[in-house]
Amino acid sequence: MASSISIAILLTLINLIGILCDAQLVNFNDGEVMKSLVSEQREFDYFLLSLQWPGTYCRTVKKCCSQNGCCRGSNGPAGFTIHGLWADYNDGTWPSCCNGPQFDETKIALLFDELNTYWPTLSCSKSSSCHGSKGLFWGHEKHGTCEFPYIKDEYDYFTKALSLYFKYNVTEMLNQSGYVASNSDKYPLQGIISAIKKCFGTPEITCTGDAVQEIRLCFNKNFEPQDCFFSSSCPSYISFPVYSSVGLENDGIAKWFNA
Ligand SMILES: *[C@@H]1O[C@H](CO)[C@@H](O)[C@H](O)[C@H]1NC(C)=O
Ligand SMILES: *[C@@H]1O[C@H](CO)[C@@H](O)[C@H](O)[C@H]1NC(C)=O
């Protein structure tokens, strides 16, 4: 997504709008590219559900702590996990840190178990939230504040994202088409895109080398699937590396698809 925006367009936008987010460069953890964000209240155009493939992320993780989903041995993530539910503009930019209350973790305490399982951080670093404080991974979801009134509040944000994730199960869909985690097989990008398109609309796929890093699904404001706008930044043949838990060598390979 970011790669398809030219810096020039972004700078022009920033100049036009003149209002910069107080955290203009959001430091997503997990080594994601820094994204330049423009903060203003123009209503967004569509939702993007970003899913990450732990098999790819966890290969680069060196440090363990209890929160890190890469360190859970055979209880590690079974397939794609949630990265975020973002509000995007059709031109490839997106708002962040819109006006709204600060992230308050007590509001989502009821969801902690599900979030830990399906929306784990894959690192040990603390995430910065809109108002500059550092804390839980989920606090870096600055996007929810820009999704009002389609998303009413913090609790609504996390439950909506979880329900889309349950309803549009990419891991299951890919498995049914024969695309399974493997350290030896590579699959045609176009085949994967077509398979997902049939069920959920055209996705956006990002890779590290040929390893799938994220698959993103797009939704309209009624939370119905729609095609994503930006093409995938992957080679013609891609892989889904098997999740290997960090620091637990004896129990290292969790066989998600065969367990
Ligand atoms: C998605 O499908 C996989 C494979 O069938 C299953 O293991 C997993 O629990 C499902 N995820 C959700 C969130 O339902
Ligand atoms: C993946 O699909 C195969 C059939 O192709 C099935 O036997 C297996 O249970 C599926 N695994 C999961 C986790 O859904």
C-alpha cells in the first residue's frame, strides 16, 4: 500500500491539509515499514483488515517475553493473526489519530483472551499510541478513532475486527484450496489471489522476499467484502513458511495444518 503512494503526492497532501498527526510516523512494531500518516477528519472510504502470517514474522524475532505470540511453542498462532482494521482512502492514504478518547485498556479487558489468541503481538517491544504513551500492542491501533460512526468506540473496534476475522477465515479458505504452510513448496501468487477473490474480493498481499507477510482484505462501510485497490508486492511464486516458535527448539515446529 505505502509503496504505491509517491512521496510527492503525500507531501502535497500534507501541505494542503496542514494538520499533522502528533505521531506522524507511526512506529508499528514487528518491523513493519514506517508509514507516513496524514491526520484529518475527512471521512475514510473503506476498511482494510490486515492479517499477518506468523510463520514469516517469527523467523526474525530474537527475543521472547510472555506477550510475544512467536514464543508459544505448540500453542503458537494457528494461521493468520490480526494486525489491524484500518480505515483507508481510495487514493492510498489513510487517516490516523483522529479526535477521540485515549486508548483505555480496561475497556477491552473482556476481550483479552481472544485478542491474545487471534491478535497477538509478534514482538516484545512496547507500542506507542496516539498520545505518545507506550503500552499494549493493541494501543497502537490509532485507526479506530477515524472510523466513527461506523465504529462506535474502542470495544466496538476490536469486536468488529474479530468478527470479520472469524467470518472471513483466510487460513481456512487457503487450506481448502491446497495452500498450506510449507518450508519447501511455493505457490503461484495469481492462484492465491484468484482463490481469495472468489470468496472475499481481491486481496492485497505483501511479502518479505517470497514469504507472505500480510494478506489484507477490503470491506465497504457496511462491512461487506470489496476488492482492494492496490496490487500485491510479491514475486510470482510465494511461500507460507511454517511457524517455528522462538527459543523453544525442541518444540519448535508447530504443525498448524496437521495438528
Ligand atoms: C480458521 O480456520 C482454521 C482452519 O480450519 C481454524 O483452525 C481456525 O480456528 C479458524 N479461525 C477462526 C478465527 O475461526
Ligand atoms: C486442511 O485441509 C485438509 C483437506 O485438504 C483437511 O484434511 C485439514 O483438516 C484442513 N486443516 C485445517 C486446519 O483446516
